[in-house]
Amino acid sequence: MARRILIDFETTPENTDLNFRIWIFAEDLYRALRSNELASLSLDDVDRVLSQLTIPIRSKRRVRRAAAVIEQVLEEHFLTQVARLTITDEAGQPVD
């Protein structure tokens, strides 16, 4: 069964500076995941990111590697304090 990584950001629509940083993060994450072929994140999802980003993982065995890439890009953008990662199944139920 495929997995998804859900990134929840602690932000509000009024926090334009943080929302812009999240959008820039999402663009860099798109490039990082695409170059590693770990997940399929669309540019439409990147353009629509607000407080949540869902990343479908192509293979169950790639979840840890994809999560590591996501955490690295979060650190590069100084967003680790405002982001929470959750791994879910296709139905959206959290998994270990």
C-alpha cells in the first residue's frame, strides 16, 4: 500500500512572510524529490501550498528516504519549528 507524507505548517493567511517562505520551500522540495525520484509532487500542489502539503510516495520502502529529504529541505529553509510531518496510508490514516 502506498504512503503519503503530510506536512502541516503552523501559519495563518495573514502571515505573508512565512507563507512566502513555505512556498519557496515547496518549490525546492519539488526539485529535490524529483531529482531523487522518491515522490511525485506536482507544481500545482506547490503553487497551492498554504498550511498543508501532501506528498505521495511512490514506494513504501522510500518513505524514510523521502522524509529525510523533506527534513533536510525544511532545515535549509529554517522551517523545522513550524512544520510537522505525518506519514499516512492512502486513506489518510497515520502509520508508524
